[in-house]
Amino acid sequence: MLAGLSDTPPGRKARVLLASLCLVAMAGVAHAQHPALDARLVEIREINRYVPPRALAELRKIESEARAAPLRTRADFLVQLCLALRGLNQVPEALAAAEELIAFGRETGDNVVIAKGLLTKAYVVSRMEQLALSHQLAWEGEKIANSTGDMMLRVQAAITSGQSYAEDGNFPAAMGKMQTALTLARQSGQAIPKVQALNALAILYGQLNEHDKGFEALDEATALAEQTNSPGRLATLKDTEYGLAVDTNQPQRGLRALLAGLEYERRIGAEAMIAGTLVNLSDSYLKQHDYARSLSYANEALKAGRSLNDDSTVATAHLNLGQAHLGLGSLAEGKRHFELGLAWYEKVGDKPELQEVLMEYGAALERAGDMAGAVKAYHRERALSNELFEKQRQKATLELQEKYDTEKKQRQIELLSRENQLKTTEIDNRRLQQRVWWLLAVVFALAALVVGILYRKVRHANAQLKVKNLELKQQSARDPLTGLYNRRHFQEFMRGHLQVEKRGAGTSGEEIVGALFLLDVDHFKHVNDSHGHAAGDAVLKMIADSLRDILRETDMIVRWGGEEFLAFLPAIPRSGVEEIARRLLSGISQESIGYQDKTLSVNVSIGFAPFPLVPGTDALPWERAVNLVDMALYLAKAHGRNRAYGVRGFANFEQTTMENIEQDLERAWGAGHVDMSIVLGTWPESKNAGTPPKLTIV
């Protein structure tokens, strides 16, 4: 089991706000209201970051003097007191200190103090697992911080805001905040804020699976941290390097980072960080099947967790001890430790984590030969999985019912149409028969015979002509391989299509719009090169079938060219556009076909946007909208594939032009002129990857 990638007391996957709220000591030095005490708080800040017990003892020594000090010095003391208490898991006391700081700032009308108080409270509340409240406090604190001239405060507020957006799943907003933090840090000219911003950016790149950029940011941060001669900061960066190495399947690099980080942590006596690193070392050796070393580090982690009174670390250490004992053949001892770890996750009610632990428990028992125990663990996991995904199943059932009702209505309409056609045909036939009988009554038999022959010939010729016309129409509108509409048909359709935004169409009164999705098969050339063009054609047919299953009959699906497909949905709630992109990514990646003796499956990258797109007062023509979607598809390809990039709208359009946006969509996004969304596809789970790192102290 992995410890949380943070420099706070470890948890298996701890949720903690990344902002280094120790920033207030730096701001205090700038104002220098009490030089001697401010300098002392700077020293305590560095201790507090890594050794909270020692920092709390030092803060108690100066508490009386600090509470009587000038405004900013007193505020810096309260922040350090709050952080020390939180670092020791004294959460109620830490929350009280944060509330005192906010009240003090509002009483004095000082925005710097108010912003520090809000950010500090956000940090404490995140330890209480109240993420929504912590995010709200972080964003409010950032807004107030930006109204001040305190550069260090603004850097840290931007980092905190970015990590809050990342936890909320809004990665484009998170990336914008991290870039802002780095820009401000570079303007400050100081090494420490640049290290903090680069480390936060590296973690975010890891969450977005852009690991090369993550390592690049980490290398720059490490070079700067070495100049500060701070073992604690270097240890924090080694922790980030370990997370990136695990995500990119570089176990040896991850192990080296852990061992180097442990050396730095022991040099400064950072007990909480040491406990987390010991847990990760135990997990790293587990994955190498070095059970003896894993057992040794897990025992050390257990001892460290108990000394810190950190139940999360203790539980994780028990889980690793369980796996190590099972690996060494000690079945009873392994199961005992596993059950102790499971008990904590059941107690705290972290069901997603409990589900993952049960899966690992079952796999470990299976490897140890205890099939009955493995089945029991898997049954526990399955029951929990059924509970967790009941809502998803209910939603899927409702969607299927809706689709069934729609198809039923369509069949009824078709049946009525056929009945009307039959009635019309019957009437026409009756009239024709009357005419024929009239002619037969007045003309000679030979003439009647000639007329009959000619009539049959004409009728047969008309029928053949009708069939040919239908065939020609089908060939001109459809792609011969997939049976989907072709590009020419779509272009003709869009020339006559008038998109009107509808409001109040749904029960919530939500805006109904059209939507464009452009899909491209990832690594399609590899399929053709490795298995032949016939295999490539089979893959294209599979994707066409998947699109028909995922989308509605009223949606237009087009073979755009090569391995590209386009879908135009004429009516969809605006809030559902991203969900369609997610269903397309997931649905196609889950499909596979048998070709000869191989099983083939592929992923796609997607660009999408609602339609119409209105950058200013006038909507874009459909050709330019498709061009923007194509550029979004290119970004999805460039940023890792198996994902969808969507253009949701425009902002600050008066500061740019549509031509500038079309020249470089990514630059326009970074400048804040384009509002984009990112939907990640499903990737095969890595056993040593864990989950994307959460917010941590830098």
C-alpha cells in the first residue's frame, strides 16, 4: 500500500490541501513590525514544515510575546500555531486558531490577514475531509489575496486555488492557476516560491498523465531547491519524483527517490514524512517480491505511525505487513495484519479505498494458495462494489428505458406510415383496374393484349428505375465500408440546417443545443502496419457499430475520412456534452474484435464543442466550428491521446479575435480567451500507480 504523497502525516491516499500556509512568515518579514520576533518566526516556519512537535514547543515559548506583538507579526504567529496543531492531528485546536486569525483580520480590516486566515482554515478543513468547504475557503482567500500587494501571499493563494480545482476535477482551471502561480513566483525573483509552484505543477502534470512535462518541472524545481540548501524541500521533491516514477512504471527510479528522501527526512527529524516514506518503501519492495525487506520497512512504519498516533499510517503498515507475511508463507499472521488494516477503513467509512484493499487482499490470498479466503475477500469486494455503483446502474436502466420508449414510438410511426402507404396503393390499384376493364370492354382482344404487355413493360421499367435511383442516392450519401454518412452528405445537410438554441426543453429548463464530436483512432497506422489493411477496415467497422450503439438514431454519424469520424447531435442539454464525450471514450475503448487469431481493440481521441459556437454576438459558421473542433482534437492527440478536449465557449473576447484563436487554440486557452474542458479516457490500472496524488503541503 502507498502512503499519501505529501509531507504531512501519511495516509494511504490522504486528501490534504497543497498550499504552504507557512508563507505568512515570509510576508511578516516584509512588513518587519517586530524584527526580532519576525526572524524567530521565520526559523520556526522551516521547522514547522517538517517537524511540527518541535515547532509547537518553540511557539509556546514565544506565545505571550507574539500575541502582544503588532498586527502582522501576531497574524504570522497564529498561522504557525494552526499549522503545528494540524500537523499533530489536533484538528479542533487548529480550527480554533484559524477562526481566531480570521476574526482578527476582519476586526482590523486587514485583507492580508483575512486572506491568510481563510487559506489556513481551508487547509485545516481539508484534514477533516470537508473538501467542498475547503475549496470554497481557498477560492475566497485567493480573491482577497489578489487585492493585496503581497506577492508571496498571491503565489501561495494561486497554488492553493489550483489544487482545489484539481481535487474538484476542473483540470483546465487548475492548470491556469498553477501557471499564474509560477508567473508570480518568477516575478518575485526568490527561489522558494518558484520551487513550490514548480512542484505543484509537476504533481498536476502527473494527474493529467503528462509525465514528461511533470519530470521537466520537477528537474527545474530540484535545481532551485539545491540552491536553498534545504533538506526538507529536497525530501518533498523526492516524494513527488517517487509518485511520477510509480505512474510511469519506473520502479527502480522510484525506489532511489524514496531512499534519498528518507535520508533527507532523517537528517531533519521529520517523523511524519519518515513514516510515509517507510510505508512507500515497504510497498515498493512488495512489488519487487522482496518480502523480507518489505516486512522490515512495514514494521518500522508501524512503529512510527503508533508514535505519531496516526491511525492512517498504522492501518497502511498493517496492510503491507499482511502482504509481506502472505508472501513469506505465514498465512495466519498475514491474514491477522490484513484484517487489522481493513478494520480501520471500515471504521472511517472510506468505501472506495476499502474496495481496493479487498481486491488486493483477495489477490494476495490467491497467490498464497488460500482459495477459500480469496473467494471470501472477493465476495466482500463485490458486495461493496454493488453498493457503490447502484446509482450508476439505476441511471443506466433509466437511459435504456428511455431509449426503448423512443424506439417503440419510432416503430409505431413506421407502422402507421406503412399502413397509409398500403391504403394509398390499394386505392391506386382499384382505379387502375377500373380503367383497364373499361379499355378491355371497348377495344379488341388483340389491342387489349398489346396494351397489357406494354403496361407491364412500363411498370417493370419504372420499378427498375426507382431501384437504381435509390441505389445511386444511397451510394452518394453513404460510406461504402462503414455504411455511415459521408462527408459530402454532411456538408449538404449543414448548408440547409438552421440551429436554434432551445430553452426550457428539459424538466430543469436547461438550454438545449447541438454538439459536434470529431474522433480520430489512436495509433491506427500501427494497426495497418502490424495486421494489414483488412484488420484496419475491421476496426473501422467496429467503431462505426459502437457509435451507432452509443448515440441516438436522430444523431448524424459521418465517416469524415481515413480513421476520422464526425458526429452531429442536433439536440442535447448543454451540461450533457461532456458526458457524451466520456461515453464515447469509454464505449469504444471497451469494444474489441477477433481478427484471425488476435483480439484487437483501440482508443480514440476526441475534439468536441456545443453548436452553435458564439464568440461575440454572431454564431460561427459550421465550417469554422468544425475547424475549432479539429484543433481541439489535435490538442487531445498532442497531450497524450485517449482523451477528449472540448471548446465550451469564449471569454474576454474583446481582447482578441477569432483569427488569433484559430491560429493557436492552445495559446488562446492559456491566455484565458477560450474556455475548454478535458475528459480523460479509461486507462488500464497500474498496480503500483495508486491514485493521482492529492493536494499536499509544498
